Amino acid sequence: MDSRVSCHTLIPMTSAIEPAASVAQRSRGGFLRDMALWAIIAPFAALAVLIGAALGLQGYYVGLIALAVAASVFAAVHHAEVVAHRIGEPFGTLVLALSVTLIEVALVVSLMIAGGAQAEALARDTVFAAVMIILTGIVGLSLTLGGLKHREQVFRLEGVSASLVALATIAVMTFVFPNYTLTTPGPLYSPGQLALVAVVSLVVYGAFIFTQTLDHRDYFLQAESESDASAHAAQPGNAVAAASAVLLLISLIAVVLLAKALAPSLELAVARAGAPYAVVGVLIAAIILLPEGLAAVRAAHHNRVQTSLNLALGSALASIGLTIPAVSFLSLYMHTKLILGIDAKSTVLLLLSLFVAALALRTGRTIVLHGIALLVVFAIYLFTTVVP
């Protein structure tokens, strides 16, 4: 193993010939040298920006808030990667997915509590956008770039099939089925139906997590011969992992509070542009998913398409499998409406995305064509969201 190789440049490698005493000295009190300085500064800088937002600073300060949100998101995912690298796969990708989903849940819930008629559909717009961005955009770009570099990539079909089965089940129950129930007219569930769907979504997601981490863990592991050398990088120490866990929590809090402060300006900009309100959900989902999307694309580029698909599909499942139950129970508690059903156009795009993804990933081998087909669906989704 080449000891100079690092895993995503997160943790500097210790030379294989470094004396044991030197290693011990590095591990005592010097763990900050093993952490990225920007990832330490970013969450605290974001909290400082948040103080300015609380003081009512406006104008160009909105741009600073947006930068702080982006920096906090990248810092959160960076620290999640450190923790993930410490605990190994497939728990690593699960940590990333849950971290990003926690951001999404907290943000959507905070905006729902703020109220307004438009908040009734915000959870649907954001989660649906996340599913479409992941299923067609991130997976499509990963397969395209991976195929261009490696021509053909191989992954474990069993794990991806399990992910798609769970994703299709929850997505159709959440976004399509409400349009066809009779107890409550429109794209709404009755309180009893909403509670049932929330519980069922948790059950399906819980079964997926059990399959991924315990029952069939090997289905989600990258084959040794297909992974790059970064898979062998030295794990971070306990001190580094613990520090990253704390900074991860701070980053998540900063993201939620800053994004909430940014939301009014985002909504105003969309309204001035004359775009549908659903664009707000797309923008929120894109901000949240950007770092993990880049991680998935980078993994595919390095011929680790199994890790890429674990990241992407795991994030889509966590997003819909946890966010929808959270907002459903909140809606039941607050006695507010929660619009979940999507229109006919979006239904066609969702079913087409699931169908194309299932066909593209049915053999355990991917090529450029599969990625391009998904990216075309993604482009159509974006265009018809702005110009319905």
C-alpha cells in the first residue's frame, strides 16, 4: 500500500516507516494538526454571521449569509466524512446521508412552523426536488463522468436493487397515492391516512437500514478490486473523530439557522422572477445536497461507483423516509394542512425517473448512455419546474 495516498484528503497519512514514538507524540494533544483548518473555522464564522443576521443587517449581507450557509454545509459534510471514515462502510455513507437529512428536516420544519399558506406544500416541494436531483441529476452525472473515464463500471446489484425498491415504495405512497384517496379531496391525506403513511415510511426505511448495516451488509460494500487506493487510507484517531462529531453538530445548527434567515430573501427573489413557488424547494434541496452530490460524483470518477450509488440513493431514501414522517407528525400536532400529492406532470417525471434508473442499474454495470439518459430527465424536470 502506498502510504502517501489519502482518503479524500481528509486525514494526512502517517508514513509507514515513521517511528512509533513519533506516532504517539502526534496522537497526544496534536490532533488539530490532522484536521482541515477551514472546516474548523467555517462553523464558527457562520455563527458570527448569524449574529449579524439576528441584529437585522440586510442588503449585501444576504450574500454573506448565503456564503456562510454553503461553507457550513461543506464543513458539515467534511466532518461527517471524517466520522464516517472512522467507523467504516457501509456505516460511513449512512452517516453522510443522515447528516444531510437532518439539515433538511430541521430546515423544512422551521419554515413550516413559520407558517403561511405556501408552507403547506414546502415539504413536498423540497423532498420531491431532493429525490429528483439525486435520482436523475447526481446519479446521472456520476454515471456519465465515471463512464467517460472508465468506460464501464461495476457495482453490487443486490444493494442498489434494495435501495430502489425502498425508494419507489415510499415515493409513490408519498407523492402519487394522495391524489387518489377519497376521504379528503385534493392532494391531501386525512389525519389517519397521514399517520399511517408516516409510520409505513419509517418502517420501510428502518427495514432498509437493517438490510444495509446488519442483515446483508456485504451487498453495499465496494469490491476490493474495484476500489481505489484511498480506501486503504489510515483511519483518523478517536480524538479527531470526536472533534469532528462536535463540529458536525455545530455546523448543522449553523446551517439550519442561517438557511431560515435566508429563506425570506429566497422567496422574494423567486417571486420577483415570476417563477413558481416550487422553485424555492428546488433551491433549498440543491443547497443541502451540493456537498454530498460532489462526493458521489468524485467517488464515481475514482471508479468507486458502489460508494457513489450508496451515497446518492441512501440520501434520497433518508430524505423521503425521515423528512416526510417528521413533517407529517408535525402537521398532525399543529392541526395544519400538509400537501403531499404532486401534479400529473411531476407524477410522469417521477415514474419515468424510477423506471429509467431501474433499467440503467438492472445489470450491475453502467455505461455513459445510462448517465446521459438520466441527465436528460433531470434537465426536463428543471425546465418544467420553472416553466410549467
